[in-house]
Amino acid sequence: MLISGAEIAKKVHAETKQRIDALKSRGLTPGLAVVLVGDNPASQAYVRAKDKRAAELGIHSLKHELPASTTQEELLSLVDALNADPALHGILIQSPPPPHIDEPAIVRAINPDKDVDGFHPLNVAKLALDDPTGFVPCTPLGCQRHLIEAGVQTAGARAVILGRSMIVGKPMALLLMAKGPGGDATVTVAHSRSRDLPAITREADILIAAIGRPGFVTADMVREGAVVIDVGINRVDDLIAPKGYRIVGDVDFQNVAPKCSAITPVPGGVGPMTIAMLMANTVTAAERLVS
Ligand code: GUN
């Protein structure tokens, strides 16, 4: 079974739209600022997709595309201005910024109540502490929603996460091990230094691939009947593709899909769900002001 992120995202957007309309009827329009520093083409595409979707849903959307030469001080003063703007409820600084930027310092400067990415240390702690008043990073939240919507039993299941990033692997592990729907799993986090990766991944009832390497997960690494969530968005050269590249995931889809009970495609899987969760988190930030 193919789990279409695009389809589930439509459902989430419909819910979000209703919440936006309810807020607007109370005189509040949710606002989101999306900031990109530099000219990484993949980041440019993500930021534009986020801004476009926000505008389509009726979220007040502000996009800042800054040159790669932007200094730490300039970026910090933009964050201060966005924190102080009452029309903005969410702030997202696209990661990764250029290497001269101290990203953790920028993230710490964001008002945690506007940190719809869930990257601020206070929100990271709240996730670890099962405190629902924080924000959860959008990609793992989208993966969890995928599993719930597809009716995948996570309780008691063995989940293996490939990748230990702050954006996906670590928060994904916390979500899957938390109590409740989409949780209660037995979680293993494996990564580039893990010994005998295929033996670990073959244990997985649910395999989350978030390692950032095209086609890394091969058929021999996947157990028959496993559920596979492919978080990878990798550009690979393809001379006959219109843009000269094509987007592939971390999973060798063609050979892995026949073994799976369910798998997400790339594109059209986790990507649209990440955006859907960002919109939902932004609306949550606005709702917290009036409830
Ligand atoms: N880069 C890759 N994924 C994300 C994300 O969810 N948020 C931000 N800010 N940057 C990212």
C-alpha cells in the first residue's frame, strides 16, 4: 500500500482551514514569517512552498529572502523584529543557514511561543517532558500523522529510525516512544556509526529513513511486511529530466516497495505533510493567544 502524504496533507489542510476561519471570525488572522538566508536551491524551493501554502490557506504570510552575506547581527535583529510583530504568530528560519551563522544562537533568540518549528531548547525540553504546551518539529509530527492516518499500529511495534538529527531523528524517537496514539513503540535510533545496520533495520516493523542519502535503504535491509516512511528528499542528476535532476528518497523504492505492507513515496510523501504540520502549528500558536 502506498501512503500518500499529499492526500493526508489535504485532509490536514481542510482541518487547518476551518481553524483559521474560526480564528478570523474572532478577529484574529494567523501570521507566519518564513526566513531564508542564502541561495541554496532546495531551501529556496521549500521556503516558497511554505509561503505559498500559507497564503492559500489565508494565513498572513511574510517571506524574507536574505543574501548569503547576511551577518549574525542582522539576522538576530530581524528575529527581534519578528518576535515583536503582533501580526506574526509563527517564525521559521530555514535550516541550514550559511556556515558563518551560529544557528543555535539564532534559534534561542526566537520567542518559544512563536517557534512553530519546535527547535528552541524550551520546546525540545517540552517534547521530552510530554508537556503539550510546546511545539513539535513538523517533519516527525508529519511522519507520526502518516502512521496514524494509515492505521499503522505503533503500540508495541518495533520502530527503527535511521538518522539522529535534531530536525527528524531525535524528535521522531521521542514521539514514537511517547504514550498514546502514534506512540508506545519500542524505538531504536540507528545512524552512520551503527554496527551492522542491515541487521538493525531488518528488525523494524516500522522503518523511518532520515539519513539524507539517495537510495540508501535497500531491499535486504527491510523485513517482509514492514511499514517504511521515507523522509529523504535528495536531488540526483538526471539528464533526461526537465530540470536536469530528479527528487528521490533515502529508500530504493523500486526494490523495497514490493516487500512493504505500506510505504510513502518521494515526492508526494513526507514533504507535503511537513508543510501541513507547519501550517497547523502556526494556527495553534495563534489559538493559544485567544483561548
Ligand atoms: N530544513 C529542513 N527541514 C526543516 C524544517 O522543518 N524547518 C526548518 N526551519 N528548516 C528545515
